[in-house]
Amino acid sequence: MFSILMLGLLLISHFPAQGLGNFPSASRAYPSLVSSSVEKTITGVVLDGRTREPLIGATISLKGTTQGTTTDLDGRFSFSIPDEASAILIDFIGYVQLEIALDGKTDLEILLQPEALELSQVLVIGYGSTTKREMTGSARSVKTDEFNKGIINSPEQLLQGKVAGVNVTSASGEPGSALNFSIRGPGGVRTGSTPLFVIDGLALDNSGTGGSTNPLAFLNPQDIEAIDVLKDASATAIYGARGANGVVLITTKRGKSGTSSLNYSGNIGFSTLANPIDVFSADEYRKQVPAVGGVLEDLGANTDWQEAISRTAVTHNHNLALSGGSDKLAYYGSFGFQNQEGILKGSQLNIVSGRVNLNQKLWGDRLQVDVNLNAARTYNERPPIGSMIANALSTNPTYPVYDANGLPYQYQSGSNPLRPWSWSKIIPPSTG
């Protein structure tokens, strides 16, 4: 109490002449230690730039921050932003992102333009072509720059993993074997799952394509410009029951007026047996047969039969294409060679193909003549794979592979896995 009174006396004595009249007034303004920001509210509407219909769920955000809002059922929005904010961003799926400078504006009408690339994309359908915006059925178009890269031995491989609802799988590694191609699940019991393939307007008869061989083996994948997949029931409108499992429209390349080009492409690949089945080696076989009470027939060899029937397979493709044209005539010509070896000895596929596509405009462009010529020679060598593998797993590993003449050894009991086609096709050990 005494210290408080003394402090009061000191304050009063500090102003002896003026007294308390000139004591600093409580109403005088002093700088505040607490800062505050001024906000403003902006409102507006987001519309389609072409139809002027409201866009529901468009995102409006303050540039450089995560602050934002979305439009309501009428395409309108309202949210508060700092007074110093300079721009906002507007996003909507399928439309070009827009940045708007505010410049003091608080009520906005925003027009978003659709993605031109998506809406103008040309799709080939049964009756001709249309744009994606006007397409009513379920379809997907895959162009050249979207195709799978690398070694492509079959046209179907260009689409693997590219189209939703389309499954392209291989049940066999045999060269030239058919791929399982299904659109939106399995088909009927009698019709199977294979879709209808249409190449440059010509439908293939899938019922007569040769059993387990690939119906598209004659077509060079390098000649394909685009693949359009028609996935729903509307595909049957023009193709009938043949299109019940979907339709795959393949368009080959054409020449372009004003330019001439000569292109070469080639690739090479190697394949080996990835996971051999675990069986007894010759030494283990010699121990296990007597252990189970069997009679061992030992010819002194130490043979891995899975290794004996397999090899490191080499695949190489070569393609040469010439294209060009003028205002009235466009041309495209190609030559392709493919040699694909299987990992089993004696299995291989050789394809030599050629294509010529011509486009001629006549009578002031009122008449257009298209000529599409394709020729292919396919040589597919197919050993008896089933018996070959079965014998390799069951043959005595103490038997030798070849005799003194370099030919597959002939046994009194059992069968040499290399014998079925050895008389004309087997490769001696010195070369393969």
C-alpha cells in the first residue's frame, strides 16, 4: 500500500506546473499491436462457353492457395477472399482451366470452353465417322501415338491395357497363337467371346479363321493408323448378330498430300524359358528309383530335358514404308518381314507382308476412289507341344539326347521328346 501511494506522488510531482490537466488523454490514438486483414466477397456464375448452360460442381479457387469453393445447382458461387487477392482459378472436368484477374470486380460471369481435343476427336463407327461430342454409343478410339511400344507381333497387342472393358490376353506363348480378345466380359456359348474385326470396311469371317491361329496374323501392326472399339449393343445396328460381342474397326495408314516420306523401323528381342518345372536331376533320379523299389535303367547321361527341348528364341521385325501424294492422289506402300522363334525347338513363325493404299479424287472432288491391297505369306511351324512337354517331364534323365550321328537318340523303352518331328525339322546340337 505504501509503494502504491509513493508511485502516485511521483507521477503528480512530475507535472508540477500543469497539474493533471496536461496528463496524456486516454482518447489519444496509439498504434495497435493486433493486425487485422480486410476481406471481400465475390460472387458469380460459371457457364458452358458454347451452350451457356450452368456448370454444376465447378471449382473456384484463390490462385496460389487451397482456399476455394464449388458451384451450386445453378452454377453460382460465393466466397470470401482477402482484399489484396489478384486472381482466381476455375476448373471443371472436360473444360480448359481459366484464370481470371479480379481488378476490383466482385460479380463475375465466367464462360468455360470445352477441351477442343476431346470434343473434336473423330471416331469411326459403323455408318461412317463422327465426333466424340456427337457420339451416343460406347466407343473408344486409339491412335498411333497411343499404341503400345516395343516388339509387337500381333495387332491386338497394340491395345493391351489401353481400353476400359477390353481384355487382351495370351493363353500360349506359341508364335502365331490366337489371343483371347473379349469386350465387356465373356460372350455366348455358341458365339464365343471374339469380337467382329473390320479392316478398312471389310469384315472378317471369324468362324473360318483357322482354329487356334490368330485371325489377324496377316496384318502388319506397323500399317495400322487407328483402332476403334464399339463396345455396346449399338454395334449390332449395322453388323447384325456378328457384332454381338463388339466390333473392332481397324483403319490402315494413308498417304498425305504435299509430303513424301520413306520410313524404316526394326527391332529385335530375345525370350527364354522363365520358370522351368522342378524335377529330379539325373543324380537324384539314380537315388530315388531304388529307394522306392524301382528298377533303374541308367544309360550314363545327365540330361535336363526341359533345357534340351527349349532354346533362347530370337524375334526380329523389319518394316519399310513409302507414303506421300498430291492434292488429287495419295499413296501409301509398305513391306514388312517378321521372324518369331518359339522357345521350344522347331517352333517359329515367318510372315512376309506388303500393302498398297491409293486414294484418287476425281470430278472436282465429287468422286473418291480408294484402293486397298494387302498380300501376306505366313509360314507357321508348330511342333506337337503337348506331347513334347509331357515327354520332357517324364523321360529318364539318364538317357542321352543325341546319338553318335547327332540325331535324337532312339530308346527301346520310352520316347525321346525331340523325336516327333526330328526326321525333317530337328536342329542338331551343333547349331541349336
